[in-house]
Amino acid sequence: MRKRLGAVDRRLFKSVADAHLPGCDRVLPRLSRAADNSLLWVAVAGAFALTGRRRMRRAATRGLLAISLASPVVNLLGKQAFARARPSIADFPLARLAKVPTSHSFPSGHSASAAAFAAGIAMEAPARVAVPVGLAAGAVCFSRVYVGVHYPGDVLAGMALGMCAAMVTRRLWPGQTVIGEARVAATAPLHDLDPDGKGLVAVVNSAAGHECGTAAALRKVLPEAEVLEAGPGDDLAALLRDAAARARVLAVAGGDGTMNCGARAALDHGVPLLPIPSGTLDHFARTLGLETMEEAVAAYQAGHVVAVDVGEVAGRVFLNTASLGVYPAVVDQRRRWDGRIGKWPALVVAMATVMARRHRPEELLVDGRRHRVWLLFAGNCAYQSRGVAPTHRDRLEDGVLDVRLLTAASRLPRLHALASTVAGLAGMSRHYLQWRADTVHVESPQGAGARIRLARDGETFTAAGPVTFGKRPRSLLVFRPVD
């Protein structure tokens, strides 16, 4: 079979060598050289990042992450394992012949990187962007045969590996929250809101995320609103409490941590919350269907208010998730790095640091049963995927906590936990437990008063045990777009 496939590969290569495609003799060799060392894809990713749009930045990041996975697999493993010689160039047209690399032929590294980048882009970017990138990637793949450095089989194998690498990025970095599909509890619309924002107090956390100019844009579209900006040194929680005390509607612009503080202030003063996404992830706002400031303002002006659940742990609310175990330690380490290298590289460094420092599983009693706990995750409402990093909810008013527990293996516990989490395989482990409840009680075997480190919506804090994870069903009024 291998000999037959090799013979077919050589015939196809000869067919391409004998073909004359008008215009391709100039374009394809240049395109092939541009993709050396993935420079073409780095340039495209840089252009996407410069657009300033969150979706394009995510696409660029996923594409480069896919290349970083595909390239070492192809060059360090694939080429060494198969050691296939490059095609013979004895009868190849010299006008389009490229410099023949010294490495082995199978699989094609250029093709793997091109396919990985294009597939990563397609997972995040709209079709009008993904299709041209895909066509460029296809042209790079074909160019490797057209310039005489690869057999077609090398290219096809490289493309397959590249697409697989892009799929693996879903495990390492989950996709965005599905926008606006979560079910909520309907309420009567608010018809007497001032469209210019009178009675609305907005707090903009200028230290959150990457969106600049949010405060100025709000003042322009809602001229009667009171817009406050919170800087890095300000007490955000106190500012939100004061704003909620005099607001008819409390608007909060920031990421999930900022939204958490805003939800607590809105609950305490009984006012509806207008989430304005301007953070890094914006899970809560996106689940409601709010992706931009303009959509949030339109939802306010339409008066479309709904009721959603909030979770509660140790007296503090959470909108998305709360957890204990290794994750709070990772968050603490990430904060030390994200200002210097960015959030996602900081997350990788933080995970490596926590594991290298011999972080141990915690001995805890969870609902009366003793476990060695690596991670306990509690989601506000049920998440749809398994594992310890779910992203999608179908409802925001189901009255339950989605509880996921990763316990320690008897052998190599640290390596087992890290591999399960990074590879996304925790959901298939016998040390992984998942259930739904309205409360979860956690305490230390050391007794009352033992300190427990927790995280909720990306913010960490320490509480005296025991702690209880609970629900406040349909307690928060929020704005969302009209269906």
C-alpha cells in the first residue's frame, strides 16, 4: 500500500511539474517564500490585532497558537519519523524551482502552519475574513508542490496535522461564550426610561480590558447620564455602591470582575443593572447577548429587562463561576504577569509556576464526604460541556449550581491534574465528579475557622471555613437586547 501511494504521489507531482498555469510562475514562488518560518501568518495576525476588535484579536491569537502546536509536531516528530526524501528536480522547470530545504519532505511544515492558521482564524473570525485567509493558505499549500519541494502527499498530511492542531486549541483555550442564546426570566419592560439617560449612573472601569474611550462614547450617546470613571487606584466597590444608591439604573462598563461588583451593588439597592462589555472576556454580558456598548445602550433604550440568577459563596455573589483549589492560586500568579506579558501568556506562566512550586491538593469535606481536591468549580446555572473549563450556558435562571470536582490521583497527582486540565480530559477521568445542586457545603477537616482560598468571576479572596455555595434565583434585573 505504501508503494502504491508513493507511486500515485510521484505521478501527481509530475503532473504539476508539467503543468503551466499562466501567472502562477511569478505569484506562487513569492507566496511560498513569504510563508517561510510562518512570517506571512505572523504579519496577518499582526494586522488583525491592530484592528482593535476583540473578535479579530481572538482569531489572531488562536491562529498563532495553532501554528505553535503544529510546527514542532511536524518538524521535530513527523519529519524525523518518516525521513522521506525530497522530490527529484531533474526534469523540474527551473524558472519556478525554489531553494530545496535540507530537511525531510514528509509532512510539509509550510502546509501544516498554513492550515493551522486558517482553521484557527475560521473558528473565530467572520466568513468575510476567514474565506480569504483560507484561500491564501490553500495557495501556500499548492505552492509547495508547484515550486518542486514537496509531493502532494506531504502537503495533504501537513494540512491534516495543521487542522488537528487548530482543533486542539479548543481544549487549551475554549471558544467564546455563545452570544445571547441563554434563556432568562421575562419581566415587564420599563417604558418610562429617559432615552437620553436621565437617572442612569454609569461606572466605567478604565483599568479593565482593552476598550478605550468607553466613558466618552457613553456621554455622547446618553448626554443626561452621570458617567464616572474608576482608575487603578480607586475603590471600585465603594464607587459602585455610591452610584447605585442614587441611580434608577446602574450601568457598569468593564470585565466580569467589574460586573460582579456592579451586580452586588445593584442587588443591595434594588436597581436594574445595565452591563456594558469592555473587558477581556465579558462572559456574562455576551451570554445575555451584549457584545458592544452600542448594543447595551439599545437594550437600555428599549427598556428590555429580564431576571437572572446569581450565585453566592461566603457572602459574596458571582455571575459566572466560583472555585477553590488550584485555580485561585493560578489567578494570583497570573496577576503578577499579565501587566507585562498579557493575560493569556500570563495564564500559561501561572499554571507552570503553580505546578512547579509543588502545590498540593487540599483535604476538604464536600457535602460531608472527604476528598483530596485539586479543583472545585461551581457554575451559576448549568454549563453544557464537561470538564473544568466550560464556557456555554443555555439558561441563566434554572436555580441550580453546576458543580464539578477534580480530585487527586493516587499516583503522580500533580502531573495527572495538570495533564487533565490542559488537555481538556478531566471530564473523562475517574477522578472527575459532576453534579447539580442548589447548595454545596465545603469545610476543612481542621474545623471551623480554617482559611479557604476562593475565586469568583476571576477575583480571589480568602474566607474562614466552612463555606457554602448557594443560589439567589431570579434576583438580579438586567438589560438584554430585544429578541
